[in-house]
Amino acid sequence: MDKEKKELARAFSVKDEVEGFLDNLQKLKIEGSIEQDQYVSIKVEYEQRLRTAAVDIEKIRKDLKQRLKDQQGDLKDCKSELGKLEIKHKVGELSQKEYQNATQELRARFEQLEADTEELQGLVAAKSSEEVSQVKGLLEKRQGARQREIASYELELDKVEVKYKVGELSLDEYRSRSKELRTRIRAIQAAVEEVEEPVEEEEPASVDVVVEEPVITVAEVASSPEVAVPAQELEQAEVATPEFVADSGVSFSVKGLLTPWTRIAAMVIGLLLLISVFLPWIGASELLGTGLGTDSTMDISPLITTVGIVGGLVVLGTAFLRTSRTRGKAQIIVGILAFVALLAIVLIGVLPLLDGYARTLMVVEGGLYLYIVAAVMLIINGKLERRHQ
């Protein structure tokens, strides 16, 4: 839509400019500064340019009106689908979780369509380049409001922490209020992420946003003379929320690292992919002579070795990514790359599996099978990760 918006603004700018030239030309005629034939000649030129600008504006408006009509149809269909799911939820066909999963992507699409529709209506109704530039999408307005709301909750979270440290709030009150504020922040951030990410043909992944929490240690609280909290209670509080804070500012908990189970599965699969490149891939057959030994990927191809090692390390690293959607994408990409690399060395003959005679001279070993299994499992686990709620 940005392209059409710029084109419409440019066409209106040309129209406004030429109309200004005509006004100035008329003033010169009234003042007697130009001859009649000069006035007529230049006026004809300006009027032609004005007609051209008007044609361009009408053409762009026609395209915008068609897009608006299509968007309104899509918006109506989306609203109807949401209504059907709501009825199924009310009659008990869908549980609360099933209903949320089914409507999450639809709601994001509905919001996007609603925003685009309002922006298109504003562009169609615009009468000048200034009005075109003032058209601001509903989505942009909502995002601005959400960011302001997040900022206000984060400020309140800082105040709660200070009140706890000075002793105004008890530990239980601090925990309760902090949890409530963080829950609200996560909910708003989830809505922002749904709108910002492109809609894909898949079930939406669960929002796995981690908001950095203030880490209050036993030593820090105990050193504050204003806070009188039993040592046993403080120890329990610190153990209850084990958390590591890296120098980069990214925080994650032990519990978050070990759940969901797809994270553990990814780490295991990544390790298998890494190991597979060091295991034998092919060996000599009896026809060639079994005493010739076996070859791993290091003997066969630097490409497959690099993909196996780097891919395995990348998959192991995905356990530390915050969102299940991102983890799933990374795992699927590594799995596909692993297959592409394998296909490449087979097609160019580095691994001569397509040559009938060459196959009689060699035996496929376990490393190749393990590599293929790991790549398949990565793609499957990645899809499950992206669907995880």
C-alpha cells in the first residue's frame, strides 16, 4: 500500500503545483505583464498537465477502490469465520484452549484487514497531497497505543520493585503485583508480535515472550537496613525463581530452558547430527576389498562436514532462543539445508550413490543413516515446536 500512497501523493502534488502556476499566470494577465497570446499558449499547456494529473489520480483511486472492495470482502469472511468458531466454543465443541488456538491467527488477520481497510478508505477520500500524507493506518495507531501501555506498566513494575526494597511492600505483595504486571505486559507484547509477523499458512505458535525481571539476591536485600524480611523467607524466594542473567542482558530460567520437551528433543537431535559426520559413511565392499576401511564425511566432502557440524551446533543453540516460533524455524531450516547438502554431493558424484557400478564397490555405513534420520527428525520437531502452545 505504501507504493500506491506515494503515487497518489505525487499525483496530487503535481495537480496542486500546476493549479498554483495557473493562478500565478492569471495574476500576470490581470497585471498586464504578459501578452494575450502568451497567456493563452501557456494556459493551454498547464491545463493539459492538469488533465494528465487528474487522469493519474483517478486511475490510482480506481485501483484503491478495487483493493478496498476486496479487503472488505476478506474482512467480512474473516469476521464470519470468527463468529462460527465463537459459536462452536459456546456450544462446547471447542475447549477454551482449542478456541484460543483456532482464533489466534484469525484475530491477527482480522486486525490487519481492519487496519488496511481504514487506510484505504482514507486514501480514496483524500482530496490533496496533504490529506494523503495525513492518512495514518489504524494498525499504526494501535501499535503506538500498545507501546505506550507497555511503557506505563514497565514504569509501574520499577516502582513496585523500589517499594519492595524500601519495605513498603511485603515479599508476597511484591511477587503478586510483579506477576500481575508482567502478565499484562506479555499479553500486550503477544498482540504486537501477532500483527508484526507475516501471516503464514500454519497454526500460530504460542507466545513465549520473556520479560526481564529484577533479580533480587539474598545479599542485596539483607544489606538494606530498611527491609526486615526473615532470612529463611528470602532463601525460599531466591530458590523459587532460579534465573541466570547474561552480560548481554538476556535472561532465562532453568525451567524455561528445559521446557517444552521439544527443546530437549532438539538438543538430542542436534547432537546426533553433529556426531553423524564423524561416523563412517561408506566402506569398501567385498568386491573392492574390505581391508580398505571406511570413510567419514571428512574424507568425502567438506560441504557435508560443515553443514553437519555447524547445523548441529545451531540446533543445540536453539534451546536458548526465547520463542517457540523462532526455535522451530531454525530447526526446519537446518534440516532442509542438511538434505540439500546431501543431495548436492550425490548429484555431483562426490558420493556416488547414483552410479550402479560404484554402489557395488561400497557399503553404506551407519553415519549416513544417522545423518538422514537426524535431518528428518529436525524438520518434524521444528514443526511441532512451532505448533507448541
